[in-house]
Amino acid sequence: MPSSARLPRLGINLPAYAREDPGDWGHLLACARAADLTGIDRVVVSDHVVYGGDQSDYARPELGGRVGGQQPTGPDGHWLEPLTVLSVACGATSRVRLGTTILLAALRRPVVLAKALTTLDVLSGGRVDLGVGVGWQRAEYEAAGLDFAARGQLLNETLDILQALWRDNPASFTAAGREVSDIHCMPKPVQPGGVPVWVSGTFNPRVVSRIVRYGSGWIPWGPWLDDPVPGIPLVSAALVEAGRDPAGFGFMATLTPVLDGDGQADLGATFEPVGRLVAAGMTDFRVRLPVPAELNHACDFLGAVMDRFRLLTGRGPDSDGRADS
């Protein structure tokens, strides 16, 4: 069983997108508040800024999609901007961590993104996690005036600038082929070294290079999403080869929600893999569950969720909020 300093952690997806207009988004804030009150470790949101009309590339792994995958809302689904959502959730919570899984960071101006994430980290008391990936949609990059084929390079450059601004004062970095030096950007994030970066992607040389260079954790994608366990020793070996200690590195498993005939979560079936995954070295879990919209009911539901997770992982209630980033 993991030590108290590295207890398995549970995150839930906030309902920050919808196939149809929900009318209002009060259920999102109720979910965030209930997660905060019941001991859930992290709330996470995903990202799309715009959509083209054709989402078929979502099923193409060579472009960043997933075999058999289907975009969850269609092109006119309602997607809220992740950092704005987390900023609002920050004001409604006091202890739960606030994460993206994932943010298409390369679509944002890196210097402004660094300031936005720092601000959120400072105001939340150091509760922010940044999950990043390159995405799969050409139209999204083209709408932002960016080269889809260069998206990996753009993400790496973005992460270089974020970490330089979070770490150094004054900072120096290379942007768009220009050397930038003597840049002052204060305050720094509360978390030592800056906001933890979780790298999403399948296990290939480009993603592995990004993991060992920037990552505090790995969010598996593609075939590794279904069975992430074989990736643990591979990523650990890559970290060692790069001169990094794998101790303290995070591995995130995505749990598939199992619903009963009434559309309610079957918690026993949903969390059945947790024990095996923890034994294999998984440190973090995320799951998208149908959380009730009313706060008291959401608290009852997420309280039962967290009770089951504690039981399966050997956590006690007094450990809530102490899990490291």
C-alpha cells in the first residue's frame, strides 16, 4: 500500500461541456463544491475552443485521436473555457485541486498563459495542476492561425516559456525564433518550481521526450487509456535514463463509468479495477460521473464515491487534502 505521502488520489470531471445548452451551469458549481466538501482530491476540465464541422479525425490515432473514439458533443456542443471554469471553481472551494485534462496549451499565447496559471495558483493557495496535450483537430489550430503539423513543437515551446517564467526572475527564453531575456514576471506560483505539468499522450518518442522534460505526471491516451499499466515501467525507465528519479512521479488512470438501467452510476463496477491498478503503481484516478445537480444530493453521491475509493485504497478520512501534487 502506498505511503501516506503518496496516497492514491481521485479526480472527477466537472461537467464543463454539454451536447445541448443546459440553460444554466449551476450544476457545475454544485459539483465543484460537493467535491470540495466530500474529500475528492481533484476536479478536472477538458478543452476545446472551436470545432470544424467534421470530427472524424477524432478516431485517427496518427493525428492524436483514438481508434473507435467519438467526439462527445458534436460540433455545436457547448464547451466552457477551462481556466475560466477553474477560476470560478477556485472561488467556490477551499481544498480540492483544480486541474486540466487536457488544456490545448499551444493555442494560447505562452506569456499570457503563464500569468493566468500563476494567478490561479496564487489565488487558490497552490492547488493547480496543468494537464496538456496536442489535440487531434486541425480546424482548431487553423482557426488560431497556427500550423497543425507543428503542434508538438508549439506545445514544447509553450512549456519552455511557462517553466522559465515560473522558475526564473529575470527569465530568458526563445519564442518564435527570437531570444528573449531579462523578463520579469511576478508573482511566481505558490508551488515550488511552478504549476505541476501532466503530459497527455500515447507512448511514442515525442510524448516520452515531453514527459521526461516537463512532466510531473503522465495521462495515458490512445491504447494506453484502456490499459495503462504496461506504460508505468516504460515511463519510469525513460525517466531514469534522462537522469530523473521516478519516485513521486504521477500516473493517471481513467476509469470508465458503469451505469445501471436507470443511468445511475454502479460504483462497485466502476471502481472494480482500482485495487489492481494501485498495486501496479497507478497514483491518480479520474472518472466522469453523473453527479446530481442539487448540492446536498451531490454531496451524498460524492461522499459515497469517496467512501468506496477510501475503502479500496486504504485511505482514511483524515488523509483527505494531504495528497501531494
